[in-house]
Amino acid sequence: MFIIQRRDFDILISALKQRGYTVVGPAVRDNAIVYDEVNSASDFPVGWTDEQEKATYRLKRRADEALFGYSVGPQSWKRFLFPSHVKLLSVVKKGKTMEIQSDASNEKPPQYAFIGVRSCELNAIVIQDKVFMNEQFSDPTYVLRRHNAFIVAVNCTQSGGTCFCVSMNTGPRVKGKFDLALTEVVGNGVHHFVAEVGSDKGAEVMKEVPHKNADASGAGVAEKLVDATAQHMGRTMNTDGIKELLFNNIDSAHWDDVARRCLMCANCTMVCPTCFCSTVEDATDLSGDYAERWRRWDSCFTMDFGKVTGGNFRPSSKARYRQWMTHKLASWINQFGASGCVGCGRCITWCPVGIDITAEAEALRKNSVRIEAEHSTGV
Amino acid sequence: MNARKPKVAVYKFASCDGCQLSLLDAEEELLAIAGTIDISYFPEASRRMVRGPYDIGLVEGSVTTPHDVERIRAVRKECRTLITIGACATAGGIQALRNWKDVKEFTRIVYANPEHISTLDRSLPIGSFVHVDFELRGCPINKFQLIEVIVAYLHKRKPNIPTHSVCIDCKLKGNVCVMVANGTPCLGPVTHVGCGALCPSYQRGCYGCYGPMDSANTSALSAHMIEHGATKHELMLMFRGFNAYAEAFRRESDSHE
Ligand code: SF4
Ligand code: SF4
Ligand code: SF4
């Protein structure tokens, strides 16, 4: 463990820039903390925090000048590793043949350094790794971006109102898979970061950033901050037998209840850091001699998603919400060996009508228990 | 492509001309289009009028008079493919607000000699009278979508015109949601995409210019807004805009009367 003083934080950013990284970190834009290109600590949300509840997000001033004193915002790192729009290829007609051209931006995407990756987000990246770079399939647009990425993780020293990483066993302490991990300690006249090195790349960068070794008490303070965060989760999700809960309740009346409230707007899937669905659109120009193929984010909430020759396999809102939650919390486990939910709370905060996955799971459980009880007493 | 250039006609019914202007506004693209297609009938832009039949007919505007009814039937007969452009042609337009009132009373107030006015009591979309092959939404339409539809029809492929919520476009662009972050009422979750989430990109709530999206749950959005202080009257007005007479919006505004 090392200690980096706040005044030396910019040296970390410039060390990364000098290595050719496009440095992305938190920044305030349009009343929220988003992830954007940053050049120095002054681009960070200095002294800002957020208050989150279902369907509500508000920026608030902090009493200190913390750089990482907020919880996760509307965006995730997904938008850099798995961009919302990607041109896959273009096709040019040449007489009786045609030429397929791949897109340069995919062959040489920016080399990203992400500063401020939270534990739930790191877990989400690991989940997307399983989707986009497994033994069977590998998506070249993802692989290149991911392999070259440098990750500066940050331990959470406060919990957001919709966070439930403790329930999902994905935080708040970052474990592995980072290059550097920081815990911000601010107050009582100190402002520094307790740093942990997670890779050779991370060790190389650390050489250029002034630091000293952290003694036991220095590291202990950081530990305590993260422990306290774990005690103050905004939400909890009971994951006992969750797979069975969902699989056994395909016909629950509760789905009709959610469908009445759900807008089918798809915000939840767009903000979710693990959702990976996309669609492919082909477009020709007027001459018909040139065509492009684009990939863009899609969602199981759209009507088009289930459209196949002959019909739509998920035309009702009920079926679409059920698909999302059942995939996320149950079939994902069969498919990828882990839950598709890392407890980041984004789908709760950014649902325009505040549908809360933890509350829906709880309601499904209550409904299920009630029905079981009725069955066993012969009602 | 055929040796013969496909013939295109552009018609106007009750409308403000804004959608036809989107076509004219696509100057650069239009030049390219002009080389590939024959714009045979477009009174707004040219005096040249080649007789039908036409391969594609683009119709702007709603049907508001008995004469319009006759004319749209004739138009349908002379066009192989009929595409409506804009909220008027697709949902009756802003002039459909009169559908809730007494038109005779309006004509009495507005015209010195109302007996010369021959009008229907409602403003209705083209699709209420004839079969429409494709309805392009928007008030006004997005010129890039119009070009996409024309090109797709010329090349006999499906146009890439999604029908989902405006919210998806907001998120694709990386916008911060104005409803969640600012508490600004926004019709985006129930509105059809097409504008590229224009208003939310400038920190405004969506006005619903592209009409209801494919599975609009307007009552759930209203319930949420009422919980957050909107009045029934405000909701009635919110849904009674350019697409007031589109079914999902019409039912919703009626429920707040
Ligand atoms: S389902 Fe919701 S809480 Fe879980 S990871 Fe996705 S956005 Fe976060
Ligand atoms: S759960 Fe919320 S965000 Fe997701 S589709 Fe339904 S209304 Fe939209
Ligand atoms: S600003 Fe409006 S359109 Fe955009 S995500 Fe929010 S509710 Fe949807």
C-alpha cells in the first residue's frame, strides 16, 4: 500500500497521458457526474456528491473537496468498451464484384485509461468480458479496447441511495483486475489516496507518481472507510434461491402488475453496465453501389427485438419485463456462471418511473410464498 | 436499378408545408436524389408536372374537407407506393385539435361568410381514407429519415426507422435524463424516436412530436407525473399537441379531461 498526496494527483493523469492513453474520468455535465475525457483533477467533480433514489438523481455540494465523493452516475464504462454505435464495415460495389472494407476506428480504437472505476463496475466489466471474449466467441471491437485499457479503480467511501453491491457480492471493495486502486481519504487536514498496485503496468506508472509507503494506520483508515460504506447500502436484494425464484414464477400474477407500471422505454437496459444486446443495421446509399453496416445498442424492451419472420415472440410488455429480470437474475447464472446484476442501482435511479429491481424481486418472492402457502393449506 | 428513373410525386393536404420544406432542405442529398429519381410532381418546388402514375407518392397534410377525400382517393390510384410524411398526414396534425370542438362555431367566428366554407368536422390522417404503405412520423419529419425511406423503397429493402422510445436515443447519445436529474416532465418514454432526442439534448423535456411509440404506456407515465405534482389539466395539454389525435395520445388526454 502506498500514499499519493492529492497535490500529486495530476502527475498520475499526465503519466497516463504520456503513455498515450486517452484518460477518461468523472466530470460534471448537465447536472450529473458522467464519464468524459479529463486532462487534470480540475475536470473532476471536485467537492460534488449525488443523492439518488428511485427515478431521482440530484447533485449536491460536499463540505470537502473530494474528487471521488459520489456514487455511480448515469453512464458506465460500457460506452467506451462497447460503444453505442459502431460502424462494422462498408461494402463498395466494383463492377460485378464487391469490396468489403473494415472500419479503421475498429482496428485502432483509442487506448483508454479509466480513472474512478468502482467495484461494481469492475465486476460488470468482468461480466462483459465473458460475453465478448469467451472461448467460443470474441468480438474484435471489444477485445482491442479492453486489452489496451488501463484501470484505476476507486474504493467507494460512501454508498448511493440505490446501491446494493453488498447483496450481489460485488463491492464496495475492489478485488483484483485493476492496474491501480485508490481509496480517497479526505478531512481533518489530510487529503490523499491510499493506493494499491494490481499489475505490472500499474507498478510502472506508480514509479512516476510521487508516493510513500503507507503504514498500518494509514492503510487501516482506508479499510475502515470502505467497511463503513458496506454498512450503509441504500438497498438490499435477497439472493437466496433467486434462480429458482424466477424460474418457478414465470406465470406469477406479479408480472402483470409490473407491466402496468413499466413504460417499455428501455432506460434500465441502456444504463445497465452488463446489458450487452445490440442490433445491426445495413444502409445503402442512393446509387446502391455503397453500403454500410452499423451496430447499435438494442434492448429486450423494444417491440422490434422479438420480431422474427412470422411474428413477434415477445409482444406483450409483461413478457418483456419478465425476460429482462429473469435473464439478469437467473438465466445469466446458467449462461455465464454469475448473476447479470452487480447491484449498481442505475436501473432504479434512471428508470423514469422508479421501478426498482430489488423491490420487484421482493414482491415476486412474497407472491410466491403466498401462493405456496395457499397450496399447502389447500386453499 | 431500372434504366427508367422512378417517378416521385409530392402532394400537400392540410398542413404547414414544414415537411415538404424538410425535403427541400435536404439540398445536397436532393441533388443526388434528383440524379436517381424523377421528381415528376412537386408543385411546391417546381412548375414542371409530369403526369402519373408515379412509383412513389409522398403525402403531407391531413384530410379536412370533402374535396380532400376525393383527392386522396385519386392520389392513391396514381401511386404505386404511398408514403405519408409528418404528423398531419399520419395523425391529423395540430389542426386535429378541432376534433374536440364544434367546427361550425369556428367557421362562424372566423369567416365573414361561413356558408362558403365546406369542411369536415374532424381533421383525419391519410390512413383513415386509403391504404398507406409507410407512415413517416414527426412534426416536422427528419430529412435524413425521409431520404432513408426513399432510398430503402428504391432498393426494395426495409427502411431503418426504429419505432421505440426517444429514451433509447437519449442514452445512445450519452444524454443525462432531464426527468431524473432535473425533474423536468418529458414525453420521451412514450414517444416514437426519429428526432435524435433533440429537446432532451438541450435540457428540455420531449414534446412528443413523433407521436406515440410502438408500446406507449401513457397512463403509467401520467400516474408518475401526477405523483410528482402535475395536474390533470397539465397532462391533458401535454398529450394534446401535434399528435393529439394519434390513438394512444388521444385516449390519454381524454382521460384527463
Ligand atoms: S440490473 Fe440494475 S442494479 Fe443490476 S447491474 Fe444492471 S443497472 Fe445495475
Ligand atoms: S423498468 Fe423503468 S426504465 Fe426499464 S423499461 Fe420499464 S419504465 Fe423503462
Ligand atoms: S430525457 Fe426524456 S427522452 Fe431522454 S431518457 Fe429522460 S425521459 Fe427519456
